Amino acid sequence: MFQGVMPLKCINQILRVIDFQKWEKCFVCCSGTFRLERLLTMTFPHLEIHSNDVSLFSTTIGRSATREPFEIRFVNRLSFIEEQFPEMAFADRVAAVHLAFQMSRFVGNNLYAQKHFQYFIDNFEKLLPLQSEKITGTIQDMRISSYFAGDWRDHVQNTMQTEGAGIIGFPPFFKAGYERQFKFIDENISWESPRYEVYDPKDLESIIDWIDASGTPFFIISDQLFDDHPPSTEFTKAGRAPHYGYTNTKRSSLVCVPTRSKPFKYIPVKVEKLHEESTVKIVPFEPDEMNFLKDCNLSNKIKHVGGMWNFAVFVDDMLVGGLILSLDKFNSQGKLYLLSDFSISRAAKLSKMVAMLSTSKTVVRQIDIRRLTKTKTIMTTAFSNHPVSMKYRGIFNLTVRKESQSAETRYALNYESDVSDLTAQEIYNKWWYRYGPGSERKGRKIKNRNSTG
């Protein structure tokens, strides 16, 4: 999910590409957490900064910095704030909004979410001054001349009409991304929210054309590549969307952040040593160790994606492959997303065994215990030139098939599977007779029996 936090390395690229000494005013579109404003304040004291956003989260900071208080009321699930603190000052209400945003991560009905949500309620009086102190520090480090709560395209229009001004924009990468992110806030806090049209990233190229045609200097960050607008900067980091910078300056910058890798010794699997009574172990792994495995066994065209839970699969102490799981991007209740499942050998359909093990209760319970919840479904996505993935066929259900946006593959295939009641050992035995060496032996026995009959 787009969080509105501009990566520091992107800001460094902006500082290298844009000559702010020639700007008198900077109109920041979609300020988010105001990270850019804080750095511009420290670096260019002459620069007049005009910020913008539509969310209550950002507006509380912006209006605090410009000393323009406004009415905020807590309702529904947050009405306890009004009951406990009816005479709150504006600064405390701002802090309460930011605590409410933290609480929005725990609005589900599972035990994990309920306990964390209740923690905030029980400790709100203690947490409030701590949050207020953080916000005060943020405001003190930032100097902005104005804050516009409204559509960032209107902010662009205002820039075009202002002499000596330039634009820095970090619009959302997803349509209705803000609306999903701040849904809990919008449903439980009353304020005079601005009217605006929901932004669709598909419109960005035409917006860039519009700004460019006006002659206004600009720098817009996006995760999209446009045929008619080569980016001036590129920032890539494994597991995250790329950040391309579009500008009408001739300077350029490229930054790629490498993943950390920690080598370790292991015994690679040998299929001929596997047998019906082999012992399976699913071992939690550190991210750096998993990166080492991916470096050794995955195509260098695949960008490493870091997950929340990493497991290595061993059979008779021989390494077979790895599993990487995480929450899905919508934090769906009862679901986990299988980011990666791979085997270190292509022999004997070992990759199918690793995929099957991702659904075992041996794996899922280790995650559920930490989250105080119960996972029912494992989801994953396969990219293929074929309409089905042979690895997942027969063990996962194909739910969505769509054209891939990659030039290297034709289809993006979404698969789901119920969490199995079987242990990892039981799934290994199932794989052994259905897909592994045991299936070949079983087939030979049937063939011999038919020939003798």
C-alpha cells in the first residue's frame, strides 16, 4: 500500500537534479508525512514552501505548522476519546488523530487485532502526550508558508499562476489508495474534509504533459514508465515498486539498493536419497539467509521480495528449498500471501512439494501463533507464458487469469488454496506417492500387475 512517505534516496535524487537555488517557491503536491518539506527547510532557507494533501492525517500536521486550527470530533469507535477528554486542545486532538491512525491497523475481529485495539483504549491517556511530543518535533523542523487541503491538481494550477514557483509531486501509485488507507479515520472522525476527485494514476502522463506545456519547472515521482517521457531519475529497491522521476531538467540520477545476503553451509538435496520414510523439517530462516538462497537459485531477472516470514525446507537434513510468506496488500482477514516458493533442484517435481508444504498446518501455525489469529487461505501469483502453472496445478485453485504487464510473460495467474489439516510430514508422504519418486514406483507396480493379468 502507498504510504505517502517519500524515500530518502528519492529526495537525494531530487536535490541532485533540481537546482532549488533558482526557485523562489516550491509547491509540494501530496505532502504525506512532510519528509521533503523538512529537508527543504534545512537545506534551502530562502525557499518558500507551500504544502498540499487531502487526508486528515496530513492536514493536521499542515494546519499545525501554519497555525490554522480546525474542528475535529471523534465519533463511533473513537467516541471514547470525546468521553475521556471532552476539553482537548487542538494540539491534543492532532495527536489523537495520529494515534487513531495507528489503531486503524487493528480494526479486525480476530483476537490479535482486538487485544491491540483495546491496548490503545486502555493506555490512551499515557500515549497521547508522547504522540503530541513527536508531532511538535516534526513541526519545529519544518517551515511552510501555506497548506492547501484539496486536490493536488488544483495545487498544480496554483503553481502555474505563481511566478518563480516549481512543483514537486508524489501522487499515489494506486487509484483510491488514500481512501482505503484512511477508511477507518474517515468513518470515525468528523471534520470538514476537502472535496476532490479521486486520482487515477492512469491520468499521470497527461498531467505531466499539461505541466510541461506550461513551462513550470517540476519533478513528479511515479512507479510508471511512459513511452513519450523517459524518466530523469530511477530508484529501485527489491520488494518495492520502482520510483521514476519525471522532470523538465536535463540532469539525471540512478540509484539501486542491493539486498543483504548471509552465506551459510548446507547439504543440497539429492533425489536418489529420498525415500518413503524421509523426515521433513520446516525451519524459520533469517531474511539475509533467505536472500543468499535466492541469489544462488533464482533468476537474476527476478527482484528479491522480502517477506514477513521465511522458512527453509529440509528433508533428511538436505536442503530442498524455501518459502516466503507475508500479509496480502489489503491485509485480508484469514489470508496469507505466498510471495515465493522455490526448490534448489528441478528434479522430481521438488518445486511442487515445496508449494504443497506452504499450505501445511506445520508452517501456518507458526505464523498464527505470533499473530493470534487463524489463517484459512494461502494466496499466490504465478507469471507464465501458459494459461496455467504446472507447479500449482492440482494443488492450488486458479482464481484469476489476466494479461501480464511484463514483456517476458504473457499471463499473471492468481492461485488460492485452503490451509491443509495435514502436517508437513503427511504432505511429504502425499507428494511422494502422487508426484514424487513413489508415484513412478506405484505406476510400475500397476503396469506389471496388468501385464501379468
